[in-house]
Amino acid sequence: MRLVIALLCLFCLPVQATENLRIAVAANLLPVMERMADRYQRETGITLQLAGGSTGAFYEQIRRGAPFDLFYAADAERPALLTAASIGQPARPYACGRLALWTPGHAPDLHQLPPGRIAIAQPDTAPYGRAAQQALQHAGRWAVERADVVYGQDIGQAFQFVASGNAVAGLVALSQLRAAGIDAGQFQVIPVNHHAPLIQARLVLAEGERGAAATAFAEWFDRQHDILDDFGYARPGENGCARR
């Protein structure tokens, strides 16, 4: 589904009717949210305006007043920080993501990576990047591979590095691989005990009529188990997706 807005235009948009909810979406979740938006529009007639990107970047934008109605983050930390700063309603977890090693043309093995550049998201701002670093450390490969690591600003750019051939391997979101129809023989799902759980939380930012519409969508989202399952997400509290 086509993205409706460009991120740079968000700050100049006037407040619109509730049929155009504005949602900041972590890059790993964007393929999921695009399918959700298509289904939601068919069921309700309500259009969703999606902006995909880095959770860390969205956090800074929202903290400075970016006019989003909802924030679907790649972690639970930043929505909680916004809530603590009296921004939005209390944050709630909505899913847990999975990390995967993608090695087109090579057998995927975290302990024996192919020679060449390895793509991960920026650990300082992207939760999947932090999980990727933790997974490499757990496998004893961080010190060995660190010089070959290339950093994407978010998990979407890390995926593109591999897809374009600019990296021989990448630690990316399982959801991206499922969305792209990548053959299962090209990737290895990283065990959940190799990194901190990728608990992902959402935050309703809007108030009044828009807030009610945003809450209604968030509650609808939680019932779409089939879509979340298709993209490899676990629900909070199951399949190794425990709070820490």
C-alpha cells in the first residue's frame, strides 16, 4: 500500500478530520501496518496516514510536538519515556518482534558469517540494531565482525543494504523477510535468548475526538492476530516475549 504522507510534510499539516489518522510506525512494522491500513479502510472507510522510520527519530520528533495521533514503536522504552513526560496516554505493548540473519547466496549461520559487509540498524537509535549487536556479542562475533558492520539509520535501511547487494548479510526484522517473500533457506531466525526481548509498545497521542478514533484503531489492531502471526510477531507474554 502506498504511503500517504512524507515525513517532512507532517509539521505543516493542519488538523484534519478523524478519518485521516496520522501514525508514526517503526520501520520493522511498516509492512504490517500497510496491510492493517488496507483492511481497516475496507472495514470502516477510515484512512490511515503512515510515516515509517526510526523509533529513536520519531521519539525526538514527538517530544518536540510532531502532530501524530499514534506512535507504534519498536521498543517499549521510548513510549514509556513519553508517557512519563505527560505526552499521550499510558503506553501499552502490542507485539514482540523477531530478529533474523539474512544471507542471500550463503547458508545463514550467525557463528560463521560470509566475508564482506554486515548490515544492522544503528544500535543507538534503533531497537533492532541494539538487538543485532547483542546477538553478535552472544555468538562471540562482535569483536571479529565489527570492522565490517555497516549501519542503517533504521531497520528498513539495513534491509535495503542487503537487498541492493551493498552488504552480503544483515540482521533484520523477520517481518521484513516475510513481507518480501524471502525464501526461508536464506535466513536464520535468531533465538530469543540471544538478545533482549523486542517488546514493542504503542502510544495514543491524540486527545478528544481524534484520541477516541486513535484508541478505536489501536483496539482493532490488537484483534488482528492473523496479520501479526503472518509476519512472525509474538503477542506480549508468549513465545519468549516476556517482560524484563
